[in-house]
Amino acid sequence: MKTMIYRAFSLMLFCLALVSCKDDFDIQKLQDHSRLVVYCFPTEGDTTLVSVAKSLPVASVKGNVDILSREKVDAHIIYKVNGVEQTVKRIANEEEAQLFTRSTNSDVLSQLVGQYYVVGKQKAGDKISLQVSAQDFSSVSASTYIPEKVGVELGDVKLEMKSSDGYNTITIDRVEAIFHDNPSSEDYYSVKLRLLNREMDRDLGLLTDNEPLLNKKSKLDDDFGMDDYEYFGNAYIFNDRTINGKTYTLHLDTYSYSYRQSFYSFSYLVDLYKVTPEYYRFLKSINDAQSNSWADVGLMQVTPTYSNVKGGFGVVAGYNISSVSKFFCSSDS
């Protein structure tokens, strides 16, 4: 469970950086008055982080934007699981904050102090509702659910394959991950490939050319030299539009990193997330915005960041996760 909290907090830290300037690109909304900003990513377990901040009106903000955006909000939170209200607590100090992150950085810990967490067991299928109020702010609300897990298993793991990008020969590792999509629903996913050993747990960037579900670059992008599509946090999102009801094998290619060869043993681990539509749309909006080379040259509109928080900004979105790994000794590679 603690690992899931760490992953949710990493996403929250990025979200807090969006508070002052990227939560919505509608200037009319941003310039009127400060609003509550809420981020929460429920999943299975017994502890859920809730981040509460405030937006900064672009027409009237004065002072250091970074400092102002980090100011804590004294909020009242009503958090319900299947209609039953749960206990909400506030992180009191850096020692307590350490329970929610692997980081020992004081700046990271200070961002957690003053935020909130919910104590209450949650499971797949649970419906979550959230109301947040604070003095001088309009109340905000949002809802989501925790999706069912999707089982994943490893197929082949091929180390040090040779490939060509058209100019150079590159060495890659390929991990094949197999899962079955539910034919009776419209489903959304995210996949991560991680390298683990005694000294690191690292999310890896993927080479998406050979995986149709992840390859977002068009021939037009290639013809005009536009940058590759970027996935925030190496979380590679996709939907089941082209694979509905099928058993599918993901081809997860990554550079064959030299540092993995310096360890006697290591593991490749695949995390397959089943995510709610809100979670998918939020990450997609971030990816689209940071990957929009056409907008950078003035040929396309900038995509606003998705929010499902009524009356404010932010995202409340559930997910569930299945993980599978394979262990290697140096002799295997």
C-alpha cells in the first residue's frame, strides 16, 4: 500500500506545480477570484492522500507566485466511500510526512505537511465522493470510483536486441506484457516499465515505435520534424478502442542501459494500471499540452488541463494496479 501512496504523491507534486498557471487556460475563469484546487487519487488500501491548494487569479496576483501557490489551505473535507463518511486527518509535521514518501528532502516533506489524508479501507468497485470547503472560498466537489484490477503476465523478455532508428543501430531490451481486455466495457489503462535492483527503483522511458497502442507520432509529424509524443512521468496511457475484448501483448521496448549490466542481479517490473476515465483524460491533457509542437509554432490550439472538480480546479480520479516482474542474474544477459 505504501508504494501506491508514493506513486500518488509523485503525481500530486507535479499537480501542485500546475496550480498557479496550468489548471485551466480559460482566462475569464482564472482572473476572477481564487478557487480551491483539489487532487486525490483513490485506490485499494486504507490511506488516501488529499491535496488542497488554491488557484491564483492572473489579473490580481502579486508577489512570488511559487511561494503563494504553496500556501496551505485550512480546509474541511467530507470524504465518503459508498456514501459512508471516513475519517480525515491532517499531516502535522515532517516526521509524519515521511510516512507518505521515500524522499528525505526537506522541501518535499514540507509540501506534504499541512495536507490531508483519509483513513478508511477501500476496495475495487467502491464509489468515492469528496467535498471540500474553506473560509473565503466556494465549496468544491468531485466523485470517482476504484476500478477492478486487470491481470497481467509476462511473455518473452528479450535482452539486448538490435534495432535501427533509420540513422543509428541501437540496443534495446523488450519486455512483453500480456493482459485481457473486458469486452463489455470501455476501458482505460496506463503501463509503466521499471528497473529494480538493490540500489534503485527506476521508471524507464519506452521506445514506442513498435507498439501501436503507444505510438502517437503520425507521418505528418515525421514529415515536418515534430517532436515525439511525451508521456508524463513515464506513465504510458492508452484505451481499448482498437483491442476491445482481446487478449493483447504489449511490446515494451527500452534502451538497454549499461548501468543494469553493472549489477549482479536486477528485475524488470511491469505495472499495469486500470484507470478511470477522469484519470486518463487528465494525463492525456498533460501529455497533449507538453507534446503539442504544432501549437508551439502557432498552428494548433493549446489543450487545457482536464479537471473534474466542480466549482474549482484539480482532479479526483481512481485507479487500480497489477504488477509482475522477472528476475535476472548477470549470466542471463
